[in-house]
Amino acid sequence: MTSFCNDGITRSCYSMTSTWATSGSALIAHRDSFGDRPHEKAPGGFINFVFFVDANGTPPHAGGTCILADNEFREIIFEPTNLRNTALVYQKEAGFFHGFRPLARGAFRWAIIAEYCDVDFQLGSLESCPPPPSARPTES
């Protein structure tokens, strides 16, 4: 990941999810944030990968995650057309929106989303987490 981004930040996987979207599913156009911090002040050099595993719809209602200049799908910067074995990569801190329109009837989209960030940020996040209940002191 470090050589892929080529910005001197050593990253590792922070989170990973899979999604199965079907008819009517959508992702409202939004900008990512981190807690109470807006996207442009999010720490950690976050990079998001959307791996499109398979889909059967056709744009614009196939479930391709669009990169947008607005939150209403009026100013589309990029919209993927191939949702089989492809990926979309973007910086979380970038100033654009992303999302996808409702899938058409009978359509599906399977995707895996991986979020990578600075390993130093991850270590700091773990240090600020409360200990699990089993590790908390108890009164005698």
C-alpha cells in the first residue's frame, strides 16, 4: 500500500466490509468524516478501495459508486461502468462526494470495501479505546 500511494505514509487495512445490494438499494451521496471531524481534517491518510466483485445492472442504476462534485448526482466526476472484477480507489480526505443511485429492478451488486490508513494512526486509536470489560479492575 505504501508504494501504491507513493506519499511516504505506511498504511495497513483499518476496516473491511462486504455489501450485497439489490433492487432499490442506494448509497446517498456523501463525504466521509471521522468522528466529529469533517472529511478534510480526518487524520491518518485514509484510502478507500471499493472492489466490485459482480453485478448485473447497467449504468446509471447498476450500483457503481460515483465520484461527484455535489450531493445530488448532478455533477458526476466519474461513474464506473464495469462492475465485475474492478476497483475504485479514492482518498477519504478528498473534497468530493461519493454514492450510488437506487439499483434497477432485478439488479444486484456485490462489493468489498477496504479502508486503509496510517499504521501510526491505528496504534493511536487502539491506545485511546477503553479496555474490554474482562481487563477492567473490579472492586473487592
